[in-house]
Amino acid sequence: MNKMNDLEKFFFRTDHRLIHKWRHYFEVYDRHFSRMRDKKINILEIGVSHGGSIEMWNDYFHGNATIYSVDINPECKKFENEYTRVFIGSQEDKVFLKHLNDVLPPLDILIDDGGHTMKQQITTFECLFDKVKEDGIYLCEDLHTSYFKYFGGGYRKKSSFIEYSKHFIDKIHAWHTKKLPVDDFTKSVHSIHYYDSIIVIEKRPMSAPFDVKSGVPSIEDKLAFEPIIKK
């Protein structure tokens, strides 16, 4: 068995409030968040539930994170503390999300672990993706609900978040086709990572790609490749 990372070690300590995660999520979190562990950062997590993840993030980031949390349940307000502020509202309410956009500082990490419906995931992305810093991370989890009718999903259903997010792949390749505009997404997204039930979007200022060459080809190489190049 692989050595547990610090998130897993915290999770299995059990001396914290309830946390409910798919086991493989901890590897994904650590892979993408570890570079920020010793920095002063701002995190927004949608979905508070029993408040355990608030404690987990504070531990993982060595107390360097200011955590902003969102939940629809007013009871979650009790989890506010010196490093956490809790907002009560619905993540599919554009007016509420607009308020968040106005009052929150730029975000290093946004984690959507909310209600997991298609409308909630898509609305949250459209309203808050630009709130993530130019070198930040947007993570949406529990994407398997895209295949569940109860959450508004279904296999290959056009309105599912999985199908919606597949267009992101085209967008980062917009430099290479005239059929798509080079938009803000193209210019701000460095990479998109899919895992079972998770998408991670890593931002970085991007410009049009260009190819480079290095080294001197041999005469044999020139003779071998010249016919191919002429074709």
C-alpha cells in the first residue's frame, strides 16, 4: 500500500468533525494543492456539511489558509472561527453567487463539493471561475452525478456537467482552429485534469503556442525526411 499523505493521516486520526470523501480524492488533492501548502492562500469550499473538511484544510495548509465556506444549511454558520467565514446561500442562486464574487478576495483554490446537481455545478462555474487567481485551481468533485437522473444527469446528456466540461478541451485548443474564438478561458487555463468523479482546472496566463527546433539533422535524416516534408 502506498504511504499515506498528510490529508489521509488527518482523516484517519478521527479526532475531528465528520468528513465524508471517496478514498482516492486525497491523492488528487495532494497532487494539485501541495505546491501551496506554505503560502498564505484563500480557499472557497462549497459544501460545509459537518464541518470536518474545514479542520482538514486548516491542518493541511499549516494554518496558512483563510477558508471561506458556503452551505445552504443555516446551522453551518456555527463552524465559523478565527480562520473560517461561512456564508449561507444556494450555489444555484446567481444573486447569491454575485454577492460572493463581490465580497470575497481573489481565490487560490475553489472546491465545489456542494449539492452536486447539474444546475448547481454549471451555475457555480459560470459565476465564480473568474474569481480564481491567474495561478489558482478550480476543482469540482462528485462528477459521477452527471450520470444520475436524480441530479439532472444521464449518460451523454447534453445538460450534464461532464458534457458541459468536455467543451473545455476544445477551448484550450482554440489557438489551432478558426472555428473557435480564443477567449478568456483559452488565455487563462494551463491544464485540465480528469479523475474518477473530479475535474481539476489549473490556471496560468497563456499565449499562443509555438514550436521550436534544436540540433543539426544529419545528411541521412535530410534524405529520409525530405520526401515526407514535400508531400
